[in-house]
Amino acid sequence: MLSGENQKNPVKIGLLGCGTVGSGVVLLLRENGEHIAQRLGRNITIAKVLDKDFEKVKQLGVDPNIITSDFQQILNDPEIEIIVEVMGGIEPARSFILEALRNGKNVVTANKDLIAQSGRELFATAQQFQRDLYFEASVGGGIPVIAALKQSLAANKIESVSGIVNGTTNYILSKMSRDGEDYQFALSEAQRLGYAEADPSSDVGGHDAARKISILASIAFGARVTYSDVFVEGIEKISALDISYGNELGYVLKLLAIAKLDNDEIDVRVHPAFIPSHHPLAAVGEVFNGILIQGNFVGDIMLYGRGAGQRPTASAIVSDVMEVARNIQYGDTGRISCTCYADLKIKAFSDTHSKYYIRLLAQDKPGVLAGIAGAFGRNLVSLASVIQKRNYQEKAEIVLVTHTVREGNIQTALQELIGMDIVAEISNVIRVEGEDGR
Amino acid sequence: MLSGENQKNPVKIGLLGCGTVGSGVVLLLRENGEHIAQRLGRNITIAKVLDKDFEKVKQLGVDPNIITSDFQQILNDPEIEIIVEVMGGIEPARSFILEALRNGKNVVTANKDLIAQSGRELFATAQQFQRDLYFEASVGGGIPVIAALKQSLAANKIESVSGIVNGTTNYILSKMSRDGEDYQFALSEAQRLGYAEADPSSDVGGHDAARKISILASIAFGARVTYSDVFVEGIEKISALDISYGNELGYVLKLLAIAKLDNDEIDVRVHPAFIPSHHPLAAVGEVFNGILIQGNFVGDIMLYGRGAGQRPTASAIVSDVMEVARNIQYGDTGRISCTCYADLKIKAFSDTHSKYYIRLLAQDKPGVLAGIAGAFGRNLVSLASVIQKRNYQEKAEIVLVTHTVREGNIQTALQELIGMDIVAEISNVIRVEGEDGR
């Protein structure tokens, strides 16, 4: 199906980095090369690979003559039209991408840290030079969530984007929930299986999810949302006991990334949350990601798939390369420029609203429940349920679930409780989300 | 954010049909018009509406001067660049679309019947005149499944596309499952709520789903698959008893549309199927649709949302219009042409493979189970479980589940059973899918 001219004229890419993800791109182009040429009408070939580890790249079967450790060789190769950046980290990735765009090259990247931090500068440069900067692989691996927000759902005013965007923590929480294991044990198991890194803090602390939701929020609301705008709480304090109590109440625990519009302010946060067991995101288990988008016409859309890994990430990158190649062919790179047209404020976290699950230890004597309820009442926190669970260290363990209240009010109520003689310990506080289907 | 020029130069569309879906387009452009203009850089305005019911359209607030019953007025309006066809049915929609493309207009349609039947002719015409023919709304309402297959997952060899693509039958089956109701009662309830039409045969007979899966299969496999290629079986024979027995076995019943590659042949079919209760599609309830795509790099992707309705369908249509408007702006309409490059055969239905749930009535006497098992064994059908459920009309009701077998073999086994004195009735046969996660 390929005309002779197009076979002779492949799309040439420069691959920056050939680690796990870069190797995936090499494998995909090899395994699916013919398929891609049929779909696109042109072959895609890797013209140069930037990597310091020459031997590692050679062992992938890459022609040694195209491996280089000098970015300038790629930047100054006039035949390379698309740069695929899969080095990760901020520098030198940022400088390389900026130089590439200024030199008239288009860029596909999987680098969520960079997009979340330097998105403004990168997209402005792409727009200035009318080049493409695609980044589907930066959020949700192979799940087409960026394309959905930018194009397929573009007619909607997006009301919220939320979901499970970190596979490591979802694996840990799924395992804790399924096997009743505690956090440390489940984390060790995730590390043993390669789902968690030796230093897991970026994942379990919620920072990876915060970068991803800042990217999704920026696109969804047409505003500039950065990592530092996101309230972040990790899963380190979650106990098997909380998960078990939650299950009894009909909840499943997930690390949720949430971005929603509330009176023209953006409520954006990452924290553990109980969601009803019938919620669409409750069925997203193990290392899978699930992203729920709510638009004012489309209603609820959920996208589900593997949010990380060599092959799913390569799928997103090469599909992006195909789109950019079409834009190059038609001379309209930069056709969808930065969509940050709206000037929206980030909602102060103390003004956000949620329901709360609170587990505490109190004196086991008459009047204690009334005293606790009084502290909540004085802070306008209305309780949905109060259950005494067990006696522990001669104290009564009490689990409360509130109605929807303001974050600031729950915090002052908790401060007041901590100061009361009858309360020995606030053991955990976990938000409850999604009972209104949102 | 709009430059003066673009405000003066809106994208003008001609709307063919102003029923439920057409009204949705009118409402969306009114409600989200400013948002769309910010995203796109141009306004979208309806220049003319084709509808015989002048009063109905006027009551929507449409300027009476732009309502017409003469298609030629739209065809010959040089300012109209995009035709939105939401009349439904084959004619005159087919002729109107062909004339529009030949006259240099781009087309967005929600018409699954027409795409499934006349896709070849329509896409060839679009390609010949280098115009866009977009049809996201034809499958899955607002769920971006066409865009995912055509663009976001384009780097993958797609192995299968399957799912729940008909909301009416999913509502009926969900209700039967939840409330233990029989088919007729659940259907009446669906009709009362407006989820099923007075003549429900297209939905409950599986024909609507067959049209949709033929469209998805064509795109997924780059081949030409039409409605007549699809094996179709509806849900009319499903009883509450089967659903209940299936639940006991850990299954949920769904009307599945399945298209998968099997040794370079396309296995494409629509039928009721039991799937494991932990399968991602099992959680797709009520009127929702869920589509599972398996690519050789991306793995499993599921897209979930409302598969029909005025507002979700309008979301897909107007998002398509925005894409087409960008193509017009950059002079590259027709940039993604027909992707039917592969010449793949449709697998003979008797050669497809599945597991089967079989419910039958047999004589209640010694040796009967051995006799039944013998008939299966002679036809190379291996049984996974055999359970005697109850006595009914002095017969024994037996439920069997097979291992994976060839369709042709199960049919000859069933013929043999029907001819045996010990078998009074084959009460129902339902395929079991998804136990391998596929």
C-alpha cells in the first residue's frame, strides 16, 4: 500500500534516552513497523539514539552507527523531524526540548515531571515556532486521556477530572484490601515485583499523582495548574484496620487525584479517599489506572488501562509520533496550541468540601460520645454515623463519618477534640468521595 | 481571546434533522458556544436547519429564517462548510451526504445504520474529494472510541474490540439481574422509561449492536466488515433463571459485541454472554456502554460512558465539528482517509470458539448424566462442570458448563442430545466469555 516515494521518505525520529521506555519505542517500531506504515502511509525510522550506555543500546539490535552521546548531532541532523524525549527528569531534558523546538523540530515526550513544572515555557516555545509538543504518555501510560480532553470531549465544559493515576499505590492499596496486609508489607511486595521503586516516596507520597493531575487539570479547565497548586497527602498512614472498617461501611480505599471546578475556582488535590464500592473507580484494581471525566454534555466518561510500563507507554508515544507525522505532512504542526485561556484561581484547601471518616480513641465512660459530638456540632460538622468499634488499650475506638463539610471546619473540630481529656488519640482521618457519583 | 477576524468568520454548519440529537446540537452550541470559541479560536454557528417540522424547530429558539425543508438550499450555500447529518436512516441521508461531499462540504454524522451499510461508498467519496467524514457519534454516544482506534491507539496492532454497545439491552439485563425480573417485565419497564422503543427489535435482537461492532471492527483491523458479516443473537430468550444460575457460578450476563482476530481471520459476533463478575465489563451497568480494546502494546483499555442520549451524542458531534473546523482552517481535510487496507476474511461462525453454559431438562433416572456426557464426549466437547439444579415437571434440570470448544462441535452435540430419549428439552445455551481476560 505504500507508494514508492513514501517508502523512500520515512519519518525520521531522534530518540533521547534508551532506558525502559526508550527501549519500548525501539521494540514497538520493530514489531509493528509494517502496520504503522500501512496506517500512516510512511515508515517511521529511528535516525539517532542519544544514550551514554552504548553497549546497552547495541544489545537491543540498534545499528551502532546511529547511537550517540552528543545531543548536537541529533539537533543538527536536518533529516530528523521529530524528537522523542524519554530521558525523564528536568535537566537536560528541558534544555534539549527547548533547543529542538527552536531548531524547528517537533517533540513527543513522556516526561510528566517536566510538563508539570515547565509546561508554560515549553508550550509557549512550541507555539512561537509553530511546532508540535505532544505528551500523551505523560499521564496514564497508554490511556488516551490527553487526546480525550484536548479533542474528543472538546465541546464540553469539563466539570471534573478525577481518578487513580498512580499504579504503585493502587497495587499497594488493592493488596492491603484483598489480603488484609499492612502498609509496609504490601509496599515491600510491590518493590519485590518491580511495581515500586527502592525509594518509593514520589509514588506513596502522592507527588507523582499530583504532577499528573496538575497536567490534566490544566487541559480540562484551560487554565495553568502546576504541581505546587495541588494539595497532596500520601498513603503512608493508611492501616489495614481503616480499610477493613471502610469495607464494612461499603467503601473501597483509593489514592484519588481530584480536580474539579467549584464556583469558578479549581479544587485540586491528591489524597487517600473512601469511595462507594459500586463507584466505577472502585473496580480499578492492581496496577491499573482509571480516570473519570465529567463534561456538561457527555456526562461521565471513564478511561481505564495500564497507567505505566514499557509497552503501554511506547503505545502512547508512537501514536503521538504518528499524529505529529501527519501534521508535518500537511504542514500544520502547532495546530492545537496551548489551551490555557482561562484565568482561574486555585481554591484554598481549607475552603474545599468533603465527607470524612474519622477513627479515634476515647475514654470508655458515659458522656464521651456526647462530648465528641458536641465538639463537631460547635464547628458546624454534621455527623452521618458514629460507631463504637472495639475496646483497645482500655479505650473505646470510635469511627465517625460526617456529612459534607468544609475542610477548615473539620480541622478546627479535630483540634478541639485533641485538646479534650476524653479523647486519647485521633487515629486517622480519611476523606470520603464519590457518593454523589462525582 | 478571539481575534476580530475569527469572530467575523465563524464556522458555518448545516444541520440535517432537528429531532432529539439535532436539538442536542442546537442546545450545546448555545450553552457552550463561548467555551468552544475560546478552544477553537472561531465561533461555530448553525447557518441552516433542514427539518419538515418548522414549528418544532422554531420552539427551540432557532431563527425561523434559517429553517428549510429543501436540502438544495443547504447544499448550495457556499458559506456552509460542514454538514451535520442527524436525520438517521438510510435514505435520504445517504444521498445527501454523498452530494455534500461531492460539493466540497465536510460531513459529521451520527448515523450508524448508514456507516455500517454504506461505509465503503461514503468513505471512498470523501477520499476522492479530500473531505472529512467524521462519525464518532455513531458508536458509543459520547465515548471517544473511534478517535481512540483511529488515532490514540494507532501504533498498536489491535487484537480485539469487545463490549457493551447497546444501552437498552444493558438496562434490561441489569434490571433482570438486580431484581430477578423476567425479560418481558424488564422490557416493559425500559419502554416506560424511554430506554426502549415501542418496537424494540433492533435493540433486543442485537442488530443495533451488530451495526456498531461492524464499524469498530472495520477501524480496528483496517478491514471492511459490514453488518451482514456479524453473527447476531438477541436477548429475547434469556430467562431470570439463567441469570440466577449464572450468578451462582460467578458470572454476570451481558449482551456482548465481540470482534477479534483469530489466525488472521475476523471473529465478529453479537450474543448474550456470561462474563466473570470481576471482569471490567461486568461493572458496566444500567444504560452505560463499555468498550474493551486490546492492543499488542497498550494491553487492555476500557472506555466507559453513556452510549446514547441527546447530550452525550451532541458532545461527540460537536467535538467532531471542532476537529473538522481545524482541518478546514489548515487546508487538510481528508487527512485521515479510509483505513481499510487489510484484506481479512470473516471467520466462519461454526469455526469460532467459546465456552458454553447449557441448561436442559432430562429424565430423572440413573445413567442419564452418563448418557448426556457421552454425547458431548463424542463431539469433542469437554465439560468443566455439571450440576443438577432442581426437579421440574418431573424432570431433572441440569446445568453444564463446557471448556473452550468449537461452535460447530457444540451444535452437533446439541443436535445429538435433542434426538435422545433421555433429554426432554434444551432450555437455553449461553456462551461464556472473558475468563482469559479477553
